[in-house]
Amino acid sequence: MLKLTRAAATEFLFSLSFLLLGFYVLFDAISLDEPGVYSVVSPRTFALIIGAFTTLVGVLLTVEVLRGKSGVAEGTQSGDAFLPPDFKTMGIVIASILLHIVLLERVGYIAAAAITFYGVAFAFGSRKVIKDLLIAFAFAVIVYLVFSKGLRIFLPEGLFEDLFGLSRDSSGS
């Protein structure tokens, strides 16, 4: 009989969640409205590939967990004590991402992304506020420039984009 440990239950829940995610992506891909143009490779094709792959991985993970094979966390040995999840770190990361979603359209990409990058750095233990904010801001500006100027994929604009002349209106695009 398989002994149900906390670690095994957690792994089973994860594998089942991954399997359900695969089913959801497949369902969403099948119900995706296609543009009127005929093409062998369409938006649905990519979604079906991702859905099929996610479902396959979910099935394989679930089978392995049901067989009693558990993953071993990196840096540990089989049989080491199960460490509970760090809810504080996960909470800060999730709050940073949710804050990004809320702020994106209101303050623009650069400000929202810089706050999110800083929040994630803080969650993982960095306490160098000025350095982290500068790095987060620089990274957000670089990503904004690559997408908006290089790839012509326009991200939401806000205060910093206008202040530095990076907005579409000031660039003549």
C-alpha cells in the first residue's frame, strides 16, 4: 500500500493541477476563433501544441506520483525532512505580480514593471533598496525600449515614458 505523505500529496496535487491546465489550454485552443484567412499554422496551432504538451506532461507526472516516485528537491537527499513552502516569499511575489496588473494601465509599463521587479527582489531577500530600485528601473526601461522601439510591440505608456520622451507621440512613430 502506498503511504500518503505530505510531500506525495503535494506532488499529486501539482501533477493533477498541471494536467487540468493542459486540458484547459486544449479546450481554449479548440474554441479559439480563427481569423478568416486560411493558414496551416494559425494561432490555434500553437495553442494546440502547448495544450497537448502540457497535458502529456501532466499525465506523465501523475502516473509517476501514483507509482510512488517522488521528486527530490535540488540540494537535498532522498529521505531528508520535508520543508514546508515559504508562504511569505510566495505571497510577496504574488502581490508584486498582482500590483503589476493593477498598475500597468494606470502608471505605464516602466513604473509598473520597476515596482514588480523590486518586489520580487525584496521577496528573495535583497535589502539594498536604492540599488534594487535602480536595477529594476533600468531593466524596465530596457524591456520597454526593446519591445516598443525594436519590436514595435507597444507597451502601456505612463509618466516615465512621457518624461523621457519614449512615448509613441514624442518619437514620431
